[in-house]
Amino acid sequence: MSKKVAFYTLGCKLNYSETSTIGRQFETAGFQTVNFTDQADVYVINTCSVTDHADKKCRKVVKEALKYSPGAYIAIVGCYAQLKPQEIAEIPGVDVVLGAAEKFQLVEHITDLTKKSKAEIYNRPIEETQTFIGSYSFGDRTRTFLKVQDGCDYSCTFCTIPLARGASRSNAITEVIKQAEEIAASGVKEIVLTGVNLGDFGIRNGQREDRFFDLVKALDEVEGIDRIRISSIEPNLLSDDIIEFVANSKRFVPHFHIPLQSGSNKILGLMRRRYRRELYAERVSKIKSLMPDCCIGVDVIVGFPGETREDFLDTYQFLNDLEISYLHVFTYSERENTPAAEMAGAVPGAQRAHRSKMLHILSDKKRRFFYESQLGKTAEVLFEADQKSGYMHGFTRNYVKVKAPYDPILINELKAVELVNIAADGDVEIIEKQEVLVH
């Protein structure tokens, strides 16, 4: 009987793509992938280090795994494992910890499943992590997260990602195209491009060989994929060429997620961001001039050291005036070995929480306003496999979330619908058109 392995992923889309690749390695080695609650022989926990909450959650997930399967072999990989391997090794029940360069060799390190009295650590200095390893998620057959870039050469004062993932590096365009064709052959209809600093795509062996725009043009020619979505791109790397190409693309959808982090130029300077708010506003204006129905998401951090009430209100007003669609709000948390952690002007926790609440409310208003602007229009929806209270969900090309009565025939289908109403839960209700766009 084959051994069973279960996975738990914390953090970003990039982590999900890498977990899927590690999962395929286990399946090749003869393991059966099961749900977390199915008493697995091996649990692989892929960690994040972006917030304190993610670090603490690692301990909780280990405890949960051992509750379901007390004798299970526990492996920890990911960003937290690169930054604090000794700390993880001391968590009761952990058997092996693998850093950024070693995580894709996990199967090779599991010679037997005997519980260890002391966790083994495989973790080399991040400066030695220079190889790019491609990966993509696989499972629900609806959309795939395709990793095309890793690491970051930026030095934002709040961020641990360069310490956890190393220098910027990318796959070759020919390899990305090959993976996209594999994904298309599997029946998946949407690819979400992911990376740590996606717009910095093109660096290999420390040298720039391509641009992200080159990749975009090449992927637009891949047959069998209906939609390609850009997960997140820095405003200083989102060129007019890219915006104009997406506006006329066969496959790239009108949806951008563009990190802002602060609407105060003073705070952007303290963060060492590579743009100012004026550039950000220009990018949003350019997108909306070419794609009026484009969905624009924004990352923003509240409570950064030195952020006064006036700085925050500056950010709030800037976001309120922008033609954006939703916010991802992050409450600043001090991270070890980052310049921001040593900065003066720490914002009290209560003020951080209050500012976060204000921006969450603004995000709800922005999303509703955007959804209302889409009512009465016909759109194509890619339906997903989830089912909740008799309903299923899907997304339009411009990322409007819709709900419909559950119908298994619609899963992974593109269907023409009319957007008619916003339900109490915030999702958009639809009227189905007769024609199915893609079978």
C-alpha cells in the first residue's frame, strides 16, 4: 500500500504553485496525495514570512497535523524555513526543515519515515540560491498559478522576501511556453502568472536576457489557453507597452493588481519604493483610458513607522480619488533584520488597527461601486468547482465574482451571462445566456 502525503500552504500564489510541484514529485515517488484530515504518513507545510501571523500559524498547523496523525513525519519548507530554520526545528514533532534551495529536493531527503528525536535542517545561505526552478499549481482544472520569476533585487525596508528567496531570477521564455502548453493540454482555461517581482522577469545567471513584455507577447500566442492573468506587478515596471498590449490582447484579461503600499510620498521614501504616487496615478489613468472596465487591485500597508495621522489621511484620500476596484490591506508588523524594524516613530497597535478598518471599509465601497458599474452588461464567466449553500462561483475576465445555482455541468466552462444584481453577500447574481462560449 502506498504511503500518504498531505500538504498545507501558507502565503502567496507562488507558494501554491511550488506546493503543487513538490506534490507531483511525491506522486512520482509513489506517494498518494490525501486531504489534511486523512491521517497522512507525511505532512508538508509550505510556510510564509510576510507577517507574524503566518509564522505563528506554522506552529498551529504542525499541532493540527499531529492531532490527525500522531506518528506522521512532518516536513517544513518555504520562506519561514529559510529565515528561521533553528526556530522551526524546535517545534515539537517537526522532522525536517528545508530552505529555499533545498525544498524541491524534499523527496530525496526522506529516506525513511521514522520520527526524529531532533529535526534535520537542510538550509544553505540565501546567497547560494541562484537556480530558478519552475512550477505551477494543479488541481481544480479551472485556473493554474504559473511561476515564471523568483527572488527580488529590490530593498524595500519592510520586506524579508529577498532574505527568504534570494536574488531575482527567471525561467527562459521557451520553458515558460512549454509549461503553458502542458497546462493547456490538461484542460485548464486560465493561467495566473506569478513571481516575487513579476515585472522584473528576464534575469538569468545574474544577467538580464529578456523583458516581461517579451514574455507577455509570447504567451499571447499559446493555443488552448483562454485567459492569462497577471497576478501582481510593480507600478514602475508596468510599462505603457504592457498596458497597451493587454488592452488589445487575445488572452490577457483586463485585470491588474498593482502594489501601492502608501499614498504618501514621504512614507514611500521611507519604504524605499521605486516610484512616487504621481507615477501610480498615471498608471491607473492610462489603464482606465484604454480599458474603462478594467479591474484594478491595490496593495497598501498601514501603520508603517513614521506614518502620522496626516500621512494616513493623505493615503486614504489618494485611494478614494483613484479609479480602483479593491484593496488588499496589510497592517505593518515588525520583521527581524529589516531596516524598518529599527526606525523611529512606531505607530501604536490600536491606531494601526483603526487605519486598517478604515481602508477595509473603503475597499468594500470601491468593490461595490465597481460591481455596480458592471450591472446590465454581458460577460463571460469561468465557473469553478466550489459549492457553497447550493451555489457555485466564477469570475468574469475583469474579475467580477459571480454566483449561480450549482450545476456540475458548468464547472470549468466559459459561459455568457448578464450581470443583473449584487447579492447580500456581495457577489453578483446573473442571468445565463443560452450559448456556452467554450465547451
